[in-house]
Amino acid sequence: MNPERHLFIAPEIAAALERKAPVVALESSIIAHGFPHPDNLDLAGALTTAVRQAGATPAMIAIVAGRIHVGLNEKDVLHLASARDVAKCSTRDIAPLIAAGRTAGTTVAATAHIAARIGIRLFATGGIGGVHRHFEGDQGPPDVSADLLELSRTPIAVVTSGAKSILDLPATLEMLETYGVGMIGFGTREFPAFHTPSSGLPLAFSTDDPAQLASVVRTHLDLGLPGALLVCNPPPAELALSRADLEGWIVAAMAEAHAAGISGGAVTPYLLGALSRLSKGASVRVNRGLAIANAEVAARIAADL
């Protein structure tokens, strides 16, 4: 990576990395594509505030006018949150978007890749991508998020509320295990289902002790293992949806998407939008709350390291 041509690191973040102070990476796709304007602006502020209050420096990552930016100013965030021409950038898209001079929100995969390359060890997100559910009668190939492959080869700790509940969670968990991605539950013994803490899928390792959690993260990173460690943090209990209600809304949303001919990369935003409508906004409140909670947990781990 040529730092002069393709990478800008905000001075505050560069100084923190130089002195090995705690830094937490934040994805920008959640701002560009995950929430409507102006809620996304409010969330961007809440995420950075949560990281700072827990003792770390926030590093939101995006592609801005053909250059990787680690750390965004107010103008960058406003453009990501409100412009119509903001692309969605996974790892495979980084080079074409930079070459075209585009601006893009980075996904879990792209954010993890960039953060690890410059030495950031903690990354907070809402939920990772995974294996998509099949529509009824769908005979096409499986739709699998690039997040899973990137997590298998990127040495970083990711605080997440599991995988998005609209996905095939058993298949996603199985692929994570096959890829050798480390996982530990924090305050849960199940793989969280994003909008709800309960998935019925047990985790092999879990802890309720922040000091033990930090020790596991430190050990994983110090060993130089090839992939990520997922710190699975359930959504805040006061916001979490019931598993039964959630599943009913997902089935209804999938039926709507199938009838509308939605496919490919448009499926996830469509389903999340339908969930918000069917749940009368409850799913969005959970999404916001868990993203902020994960940012706080990541910052506390980074400070402990």
C-alpha cells in the first residue's frame, strides 16, 4: 500500500498508532447504507463518542474521492450520510473505486482489511455478513458474503452482535468454523442473532469477565493466527426483539423481496428496510443500540491491551 498515493491517516489516529495508544476501527457502510438520513449522522456521532468515552480513539474508515481515509472529518461524514453517489466497498472493490476517484462506505470486509494493514487491532461493527437464506424454490448458487473469507485471513479482533438475523445463521456459523475464524461470547453462550440474543447456536468459548476477554484477544493477536477473532456481544437486553416475532417478520420480508424480484447485493438493504417497517421501527432501534454497545466494548478491550 503506497501511503502517499492511496492512503490518508488522520493526524490524531497516526499519532495514537505511533505511541501504541488504543484505536478502534469503525466501518462507514453502516453510515452510508445502513440508516436513513439524518439518523445515520446521529449514529456516526454516537459511535465516535462511545469509543472516546471508553478510552480509545475512533477511526472510521471510508474511500473518499479515490483515496482510503482512516479517520473522517465532518465534511466526509456528511457526504457519506447524504450523497446519492456513495458506493458500497468490499475488499474486491477497493482498487476499482480508488482508480475511478469514487467515494464509498467500507463494509466489514474492507474495513477489517484496511485496519489490520495499518496496525489497528480492534474493530467494532453491528453484525457481520454471512450465508444468505434461499428464497423458496431458488435453485441458484449460495450467496455468501465476502466478510467471511476476509475474516478468515485478517488478524484483527472484531466486536459484533453475531451475523445479521436475515441470514442463514447455522450455515454462517458452520462456514466460520470451517474457515478457522476464532469466536468467543461476551455475556452470552450463544452466537447472537443481531436483533435478538438467542439463536440456539452454542459457542465453544464464552466469558462474562472483561479482563479474561481482553486476555483472550491479546493472546489471539500475539500468536499471529491468520484470521480474526469475533467477540460476540449480544444486543442490549432492553432493545432486543423476541426470536419468534423476528422470525415471522423475516419470513414476511423475504416473501416480499421474492415477489419484487430483488436479488444480489440489493437483498440485504431491502430486507432490513422491510424489517423496520414490519417491526414499526423496533429493528432499527436494536441495530443502533447494538452498534454503539459494540463500539464501547471494543474501546474497552483496546484500552486493556
